[in-house]
Amino acid sequence: MSFNPALLIPLQILFESYAQNDALEVISLATTDGFPVHTFTSTNHGLEEDSLSAAASTLHSVSNAVSQQILRKNFKVAFIEAQQGNVAFVDLSIDGSSYVLVMSANETLNIASLRLLITRLAAEVVRLSPTTAAASA
């Protein structure tokens, strides 16, 4: 699975616009098999892109398996609520390939606000692809 290289610059610009929110620490898009597409991290947040992509892929896989077992439905969104922040993971389909979008925020952004932001970002990422955008219109 390969992310369309023509979409990388628009994706970077989109991530940078969301990164204006000081509460956001990480925004990342990865393939569901663990390869990074693009990652934004705040300057004070040391994180390896490969490790994040692998973790996101693993959580995506486990979340989808649990969702299928319990609900008999596909996974859409997962949250991790921590003592000093929250992380959200969203399943995305772009041009027929599966990806996982990750967004983490410090404790100043509540989980409802994080959900709103990542849901908006997910829709915008999907619309970057002319093929996916045309199919959803």
C-alpha cells in the first residue's frame, strides 16, 4: 500500500494548520501495516515516527478485532485516556487503502474536543484524494 506522493504536500499543510492548536502534541498518518506516511510532533515531544506508526498499526488491528468480535462491526475510532492527555486513533480509507490517523493532545484539551478535531481532520485528509472525494460525493 502506497500513499499518493502528490498528496504529501497538501497533507503536510493540513497537519500544520491543525498544529496551530498548542494542545496538540502529535498528528500522524500511517498505513495499517505500520509504515509512516507523515507525522507532526511538537518541538518538546521526542517521538520516533517508526515506533508511533507500529504502535498505531497494532492498536488499529486490535481495535478492529475487538470491534468485530463484540459488535460485529468495523472499527472507526479508539481513544486512550491518560493522566496527562489523550490519544485518538481513526480508521481511514483513502483510494482503496487503509490508514490510521493519530492525534494526541495534552490535558488542556478534553476528549470531546479531541474527538471533534480528529473527526474534522479525518474528513479533510480523505478529501485530499480526488478519487476518494469523488466517490464520497
